[in-house]
Amino acid sequence: MMWKTLFQENLWQKLFALGLAILIWLTVSSSEAVRFGALDIEAVQEIPDVPIVVLTRAADVWRYEVRPERVSVTLRGPAGQLSTVTAMGMEAYVNLVEQDQGSGEVEIHVNAPLGTRVIEVGPSRVRVERIPESTHKP
């Protein structure tokens, strides 16, 4: 007899509370799915043919030749962000400011786009040679 009164008393209030609880549960679970779905899965992507820039002192008037002129950079980061990265959007450079000689092998530095990180640079060192000025002028 007690079970019968438990279900029959205030039936509409109990059904309303049950429906409200289900609605709240569905709202919270769907917002969690959206929140976690917005996070990109990490991926690795190789960006070929990234041009190399030579950094020198402001007073340095020499010209330099870099061999090879371009490198391949492998990045790790969110897949959605990596799909938009291009070689022209990358910054690869050699720093000759603290190097005394004009020629030699120099390590390549890469500034990765925000939110990504550099995994590998190939080749990691390049040959830099100072180009002598032309002795005859036109």
C-alpha cells in the first residue's frame, strides 16, 4: 500500500522534476561534448621550402650566400592550426651578429607560429659565405 501512495501522490510534480532533471543532464552533457570537441587533436606536419633569412649587425654591409637557401621544418600542434601554416608564414634564420668570421657553418633558428612547436629542422646547419664585393664598377 505504501508503494502505491509513493507513486500516485503528487504525480505531476514528480514527472515535472524528472523531466527537468533529464533536461539539465542533456544540457550539461551536450555542452561538455562541444567543449571537448573544440579542442584540436595534436598533429605533426612538415613544412617544406622555408626560406632562410640572414641576421647581421646594422653596420655590416656585406652580402651573404646561404646554402641551401631553404629548409624543411617539422611542427607539432593543433591539427586545425597546422593546416593553415605555410612556408612563407614561417621564420627561419641564421644569426651572424655574434659570429666573427664571414663564412662557415651556422645553426638555423626557427620561430614557430603561436601554439605550435618545432620538432625538427632539416638541415639543422647551413653553410654561409660572405660574397666579396666586385672590384670593377660599371
